[in-house]
Amino acid sequence: MSGKKTKLLKLKGGDQLGAQDLSLFSLASLFIFIIPVFYINRYLKLTINKNMVFSIIRMCIQLSFVGIYLEFLFKFNSPVLNSAYLLLMISIACQSILRSSNLKILKFFIPVFFSLLLPFAIILFFFNSVVVRIDNLFEAKYIIPIGGMLLGNCLRSIIIGLNNFYSGINKDEKVYLYSLSLFCSRIQALKPYFKESIIASISPTIASMATIGLVSLPGMMTGQILGGSLPIVAIKYQIAIMLAIFYTEYFSTILSVLFSLKVGFNELDILNQDIFISKG
């Protein structure tokens, strides 16, 4: 009894669950470090100050609106609204992927959308139902943050995969056409580029998993500890989410290349040059 009373007294005495709130002043104090950044950029003649300021302002505005909207989602916790928000996230992710990959959005949007949606949905609902074991698979406080982590990490992998695949073939088109002339099928001729793109896309995640906990403490684990969870519980969640991220990245990257082949090549198995965004 005495132990329970002591614990209750500690909680009443000021201990709180969750991370300590940040005042607007303390948050704004971080902007003081932008002054030396500006100075160094100007001294080195790096023309990134304008883009940097734009990105910071955009980040603050976007996160503020997301915070307001997430409070709305968490309050109503509607499966329809939660699903619609996830589909919106996937759509925005697809546009970002294709812009960064220098591929035309209208031509590749549907293949990339479904290459993201299928692994994402399967792994997300498996994570919530089998790993976390929540009753409501559409619970906003689980499906939105976890879904965001899966999508956010998939962006880099799919961008690297698509960019390496199509830019590699475009650069070595003569080698690719020579392989076709040797009576190789399109799949056989594309295999070296496919393998290279997959290796390049998942290598950063593999390297990250190999050093996690030694070089860095990842975001989910840190957030759980700040939220009051025991370190061992936070570690379990981090292992689970890293595996989920890796599987989603791996399958999404493979499917994004496979699903896009019909758009990327014509009936003669030659690369369509009109799929690239002109840089002029």
C-alpha cells in the first residue's frame, strides 16, 4: 500500500505522463541558429538561403495544419475519415515520388499509387491486428502515425528505385537494345537494371538497421520514452516498426518498377522517351 501511495503522491506532486509541452517562445528560440547558417551560406556563396527559408516556413505551416486536423481525426475517430486521410497521404506521396524521379505524373500516377497502396495496406493492417493487437484496426492514434512512418520512409526508396531504373536504361539504351537484339526477352534485358535499382533503394535502410541503437536513437523509440513508456517497450515498438518499414519499402519499390513497365515501354519493348519531365 505504501508503494502505491508514494507513486500517487509523486504523480500529484508534478510528475506527468507524456513529454513536457513546449512554449512558443522556447520553440522560436531555435531560430537563433539560422543566423550563422545564413552567414556561412552567404560567405560560401551557396544560393540556398531562399529555398531554406521557404522550406522552413512551409514545414511550420503544414505541421500546424496537420496538428489541427489530427486533433479533429482523433476526436471523431471515423474509419471513413481515417481511410480518406491515408489515401490522400498516398496520393501526395506519389506526386512527390514522380517529381523527384523526373517522371511524368499523369503517366505513372496509377502504377505508383497501387504499388504503394498494396504493400502499405497489407503491412499496416497486419501491424495493427497481429503485432499491436488493437480491436479497432482504424483507430486514428495508431493508423495515422504508423501509416505516416511507413509512407515517409517509402518515399526515398521508391524515388531511388524508379530513378535508377529508368535513368539507367535511358543512359545505356544502346546496351539494352543490344541485349534485345540477342533474342533476349524484355525481362531478361531489364534484369540488370532492375537488380541495381532494388539494391540501391534498400541499401540505406539496411545500413540504418545495422547501426540503429549504436549510432542513433530512432524517432519512434525516443517518442515512446518521452511519452512515458518503459525503454524495453519502446525498443519492442521500434523493432516492429523498422521491420514494417523495411518490408513496405522493399515490396513497394519492386511493384513500382513492375507496375510501371507497361507505361515505360512501347509494344516493341523500347523505352518511351516521352515519360521523362523535360528539364528545359
